[in-house]
Amino acid sequence: MNHAQAQTSSSTQSFLGFCIPGGPVRTDFVPTSQTKLTLTLNAPGDLPVPISSVSDVVCFLLPGAPIPQTHGLLVYWQVLAPDCQTGFELLGALTPAQPSGIFRTNWSQHEQICNQVGPSASRVVLGVSMETLEEIANVASHESYDARLFIAQKIATDLFHYMQSFDNGSAGVGKLVVPTNIFDRWMKRFESRFQRDPNFFMKSQD
């Protein structure tokens, strides 16, 4: 057993807190190993329905948390619903230098949640893993890049579909004929739809 495991096993259920802003604090994480914890949240009950309405959550280390100065916690989430089961995705990280955080869920922008998780009962599983600070920095950087790339791809797809709607096929295979002011028209449309629903482009089907 390494140093991190020895310190973690001494108090696995009482060093981490979670809450939705305005909601009760939960500390009843369940250990699944010497360095991993989980917490299951039910919707409705622990979370409002639909869960996409939850934009932010709060995670924090409790005083005296047995976290070595060389380690921190990665917090992941997974949604389990009758018609949808996502993989675990990164929520945020806690370290001795940053023992609390308000984390954006991005559930309202998640394609599977938007399209498949409605008002029906569902569960959100939080998974917590103790990792070295180096590993936390690497994971956080990679996840941030992937998230930005995914959003950019969805916006580009929306633009392509809009341009495609003007094409009559006269230019032949592999070519589009569009108005010269296509980008201005698309931007006005995009801004108008964005004002009504900031996540509309995440719901589009490829």
C-alpha cells in the first residue's frame, strides 16, 4: 500500500462534500477501493428533473481531509437513465491548494442527455479518484481540449447543414451552390436561435 492509499483508507467516507447550490450537503460517498469513491444521486429526489436544468455543482474537501500534498481528487459523473447510459466524464478536480470548486456540469449541452434523458427517472453517479497532481494536470488539459473541439464541431455541423439547405445540386457531386451572403444569414439565424435556446446546436443530428 502506498502513502496515498494508507492515508485514504483511514477516513474514506468523511472527507468530501457535494451539493447543488441551494441544496443540502452530501458527504455519504461510498468507497469502492482505497483510492476511489462513488455517490449516487436520484432524479427526482436528490436532483431536479430534468437533470439538464442543473448547471453547476459544488465539491469540496472537508477540514482534515487525508489528502497528501502531492495528490488530489478527480471527480467524474455518469448518467444512468432508461434510454441512456453515458460514460464517465470529468466534472472537475480538487487539490490541497484548491480544496473546493464550483463546477459546470454542461449537462444542458450534452447530446445524449439533451436527446435521450427527459423527465423520466434517472440517476447520476459521481466517481472520485485520487491521483497525483501531475496526472490531474494532464487529464484536465486533455478534457478541456476535447470539450472545446466537440463544441466547435457541432457549430461547424450546424453551418454545413444550413449551407446544404440552399444547394440545388446544379454544381455537381461534392460542390455546393450557396448565396454570397450565406455566412451573414447563418450568423443571424444562429444568434436568433441561440437567444431562444443556447444549446440548440448541441441537439442537432449529424
